[in-house]
Amino acid sequence: MKKQLLIIPFIIFLFILLTFFYLLAIERNPSELPSNLLDKKIPKFETESLLKNERFISAKEFGKEKILVNFFATWCQPCRTEHTYIKRFSKEKGIRIIGINYKDNPKKAVEWLRKLGNPYSDVPVDKNGRIAIDWGVYGIPETFVINSNGIIKYRHIGPVTKKIYKKINLLISDIE
Amino acid sequence: MVPSLGNFSLFLSLLFAISQFIVSRKNKNLKFISISVIGLLISSLISFFLLMYSHVVSDFSVLNVFQNSHTTKPLLYKISGVWGNHEGSMLLWILVLTLFNYFIFKLFNKKNSIFILKTLEVQAFITIGFILFTVLTSNPFERMIPAQANGLGFNPILQDPALAIHPPLLYIGYVGLSAAFSLSVATLSLNNSEKIPWYNYMKPFVVAAWTFLTAGIALGSIWAYYELGWGGWWFWDPVENASFMPWLLGTALLHSLIVVEKRKSLQTWVLLLAILAFLLSVVGTFLVRSGILTSVHTFALDPSRGIYILIFTALIGVYSLTLFGSKSKKYFDNNYFTFFSKEGSILVNNILMIVVCATVFLGTIYPLLVEAFTNSKISVGEPYYNSTVIPIMIPAILIMGVGPMLSWGKENKSKVFKEILPNILLTILMTFFIFLIYKSYSVIGFAGIILAFWIIFNNLLMLIKKNRKYSISMIVAHLGVGLLILGITGSSVWQEEKIIKMKIDEKTKIEKYNIVFDKINEIRGPNYVALQGIFFVYDDKKNIVTKLKPENRFYPIENNFTTEASIHTNIFRDLYIVLGEGNSNDGWVVRIYYNPLVIWIWIGALVIFLGGITSININLKKLKILS
């Protein structure tokens, strides 16, 4: 056997190792999946509103200004943690936020918003998860950035953290 | 006070590990070495049990307890909560490492002193690496000031008896492989002029590692099956793969060691396998705990941990593999095997195990490679693994049935054929019989059932013959594999799934069973409330078979829902019901599974485990006689 062959394991190992180092070094978020809807129009929907006495019709609401869409539920613990950041979006950036209440108990949701503060300009109700399916949501919380033409510019899966908050903030100022 | 002591003890074990590293390099002074080894063991025992104490008494001044416990949690889960989180599990890992370190030290005698000291040096290095990692990035004794009145609770999905003992078993497996690694590095770096049979030292550790890995993986599967409520027991999740890959290499290592022992061949190969098996365990740990991959297992993630484990992997990997590259040539032999012999069959099986391992490894890291080089994201799932792993496993298992009956060196083909003839007939008969029962035909189903009975009957025949040539633990373990294959085939090929919406008093049918939704009860557990569905199951003759009670639990402290599947098991099939969402007006989403032969997976794993345990004992005795 050639002696050179004996260093093959080492070379393979090195290659894998360098890949790992590279992946750790670059900015990446393993839970970030490109959305099929990116750069496309929002999926239309029509449903009841949690807080208002009229129906929520997406065609009426989107396409005029930048909007943040946030899927949330009272039973979802991460939604509670990200709530402070959602409130900051509304307070500090003055952006309109639509909170889609996903598979939730309406009474609990109203109570939850009363207690934690309501950053949402409107809360359409997604009772059986139909809207979430159209939006390609597979785990809440999820947050979408929509530009003033009603086109999805960004999607974040999971709770908004400090880092994500900053990222979305930059994005909001950037997009037109 | 107690947490500070624990922290102190952890730092003390770091000191002992460093002193073991230094002293064993300098050789000779046995007194210092035994102080280091025993000191290391005792200090890590103390820190482990002090953390356990903090968990049991709910000391919420400790961040780790605060984040993972609650006063209302049952005692069993207060204890298992110690290793149910990243920081605490590292402490368990260290404890197991130091235990094995102590076992290695116990093998020390005048003849093998240089060899054992070198091994202890490598072990000390590994131990230092893990303790430093814990201290620097994941100290479980970190305080929480001011102390909180109560904790955040423990992820309810982890509150399960199978999962309470799953990590300790798995860690024994990984750490056992670390011993094999150290022995391999020691062998490579010494000239071995004393002709120490290093493989005899390695074997009990490898057998132990393999046996406990098997049990650990099986318990993980049991947990997934009973607790996750997805109807299956294996999902090719990166975390599962991380334990499966070392297991595959461990299997190859275990069998090659037999060849080394009997024929003194394959030494280079075994030295490499021992290194790779442990490296893969560490890489697996990296994949799981660095957050580089997403998986159903959610460890608290912190990028600095990833960097640390990777640097550590790089250190031991670069060192051991360059050592292998430069020194292993002297262990190389030019023995050629005939295919039709025991060593031939082991070698072929070895190659197949490596191929499977490489396939799984590729599937696990392929998404990462693609992302690194093309910046696009893909995911690799079950179809890939099923279509690649199964075809490679089939010849491996065929060979496994007959391999043990072959002799070393050369074999008379017609004699072997005569020996296995009754077995071939029995296999055909049983396969025929099984298909009469299940009446569902597919290529994979046929292959799986034939293979299962092929293994089962071959080993039963060997058992009956009581030929001294065969080791009893091998027969038992192989028998277990046969049962395992039976269960795997049955449950994956003939599974039936039904997802429907049911209202109370409605009924549905799966296979020959009629299932009636009787009512919904509200019940209260120690730290949860639950909706419990009551389902009556009748067979085709309208006799009641069982009452199933799946639950939908809500844990208020953790604010978390879990589903408890309700399962009726017999030796032919499992009936598995999961209660989903719903209400009394619209009905409830109910998932019903008919899973044939599942119980044989667990029985098979248990039988393998028993075979392994007896083998550890035998190999230790052999080693004692030698030294």
C-alpha cells in the first residue's frame, strides 16, 4: 500500500472542518428559509377582525404603505417574548402592523393584547389556519415585511430577537 | 453555598485532569497518577451530584435550575432535568469520561505501564477539552441573582421516563469510543516494542460503547414513538444521525477487532476506525449543539459553543489523523482474504457499514455543503435515506446471516450449504406464513421479512447446536438484530394511517378494527391538565379489544401543549391513537395508526443489549487473563 493513501482521511477531515468553520464565520440563520412568496404579491384573504366589527379584506389594506405582518397566538410562548419588539416597531418606527391571530381563542387573544399592549392596527383572525397555509407559514411566530405595493420583501421564521429587530428596522428604511 | 461548592469542584476536576496530563507524560510516578485519576473521578462526581442536589431542592439561585425546573415537577424529572439541558448534560458527559478514565487506569500493570500511561495522557487531554468547554461556555453553576421564587419549568416533551435514561446510555457509548480513540492514538504513537495486544484492550471498551449506544438510540426511538405522537420511531433527524453514524462505525470496529484478535490482520484499518468513530461522535455533538443545523432537538444555542467544539475537534482530529498518516504503515499487513471465509465476510460487512455511514454523513451535511458553496438552501429527507441506506443494508444483512458459520481462512462451500439448508427452508416457510397474515406484498416487505427470518433461524440453529465455536453473546446479539429487522420491516411497510375528524359517538375503521369515540374527559396530572379522549376498540367479531385514552396535555407553567399517544400493543401490531385539536361541536382531529410488529423493534434492541452486556464481561475476563 502506498503511504500517501494513509493521509486521505486527514484530507477529507480537513475539508469538512474548513466548511464548518466557514459556515460558522458567515452570517447565517439556519432557520431562515427562502420563501416562495418573496418578491411576490401577498396572498389575498378575507376574514373576521378580532377587535373591529367589520370584516378584514386584505385587498383594502395592503398596497398603500409599508406593512409588517406578524402571525401570533396566545398559546405560543415565543410570541410573548417577541412582543416587546413588535411593540417597538409600532412605537419607534410608526409602521403599521397587522397581527394575524393564528388558531386561537378570541377571548384569550383580546385579554392577552389588553395585558401586554396592542401594537397591531388590525387583528384578522385565522381560526383554522387557512391563511397561514396560504402564506406558507409553518410555525409561529413568523413576521413578513410588505412594501407599499403589497409585495413581500422579507420573511422571518421564529421570534424577533434584538438582532432580527435591527435587521428588519434597516430593511424597513431601505425598501420602497 | 452548594452551587459554589459544585463550581469549585468542577474547577478542581480541571486541575486534576491537567495534572493527569502532565504526570502521565513524564511516566513512572504511579502515586501522582493515581491521585490525579481518583481526584478527577471524585471531584467530577461531587460537582455532578451537587448540581443534582440543586435541582432536587429547587435552588432557583442557580440559573440552570431556574431555566429548567419548577417546584411542581415530579422528582424523577427533577433528577433527569440535570442532563435534560445542555449545561447539565456536559457535566454528565464529564462524569462518564472520568469513570472510563478510571477503568483505563485500573488496567495498569508493570508490563503495560507505558501503553496505559500514554492512553491516560490522551484521555486527560480529551477530558481537559470537555471541562474547559463546560467552564468557559456552559457552566451549569452560573448564579441567578436575585434568586427567583420559582423556575421556568422543564420542556414537557422531555418529561418522559425513556428520555430520562436515554442521555446517560448514549454518553456511555460516545465516551467508550473516546477510550478506543485514546488506545488507538497511544498504539500509533508508541513503538510497541513490548508487543502489547492493544486490540484486547480496545475490545471491551468498543463492545461497551456499541452496546450502550444501541440501547441509547433505541430509547431515543421509544421516546419519539410514544411522546412525539407522529406514529413513527425514526425520522432521519440530524440528531438521530449524529448517534447513528458512530454506531455504524462502532459496528464495523467491533467486528474488525475480532479479525485482528484472531488473525492479526486489519490492524491499520482498526486503528483508523477507532479514531474516526470518536471524531464522528464529536462532530455529531458539534452539529447538534452549535445551531449550524436545525433539528427537532432544541438545545439552547450559542455560537461561541460551536466555535469551541470545532476548535477542539480540529485539535484532536488533526493530531490523530496526521499521526495515523505518518505512523500507521508499520501495522499494515499484506494478508489477502478469500471472500468465502469468516474474515472475508466481516471485511465485506465492514465496507458496507462504512458506505452506509458515509451515505448518512453526506445526507446530514450535504445541505451545509450546498449552502457553503452555492448559497442556496436545500433539505435532505427520508426519501434520500430510504432509497440509499436500505439497498446497502440488504447485502450486509444477508452476509451477516451466514458469516458466523464460516471458518477462518478457507471454507468448504458444500459443507456450509448443507448446514444452512434447514434454515433456508424455515425462512421460506415463515415468510410464506407472515404474508398469509398481512397479505400486503411489496419488494421491500419481502426482502425485509426474508432477511429477518434468515438471521433469526441461523442464530437459533447455532444456539441449538451449542457448538463451542460460536460465542453465545454474538448469537444473542445477532438474534436481536433479526428481531429488530422484523419490527422495522413490519412497521414501515405495513403501517396504516388515518387522519379524520371525529365527533363523540362516531366510529371509524382501520384494518379489521372498529374504533368508537366514546367521550372526552378533563383530567388533572401533577403539573398539567389534560383533555382525555376515550376510544373503544372492537375487532371484526365485535368483541372489545381495548379502551384507548389519548391525551392532549397542557402544562400551564411552561405554557406548552403536548400530545400523549395511547397505544395498545401485542406481538402482531400496535394500535396508536393521537387526539388532535378540536371542540365538541365540530369534532376532534384524530390520528390513528395501525403499526404492525413494532414491539419487535424494542425486543430486538433489548436482546442486542443483553448480548452486548455478556460480551463486555467475556472480553474483560479475556483481558484479565492476558495481563
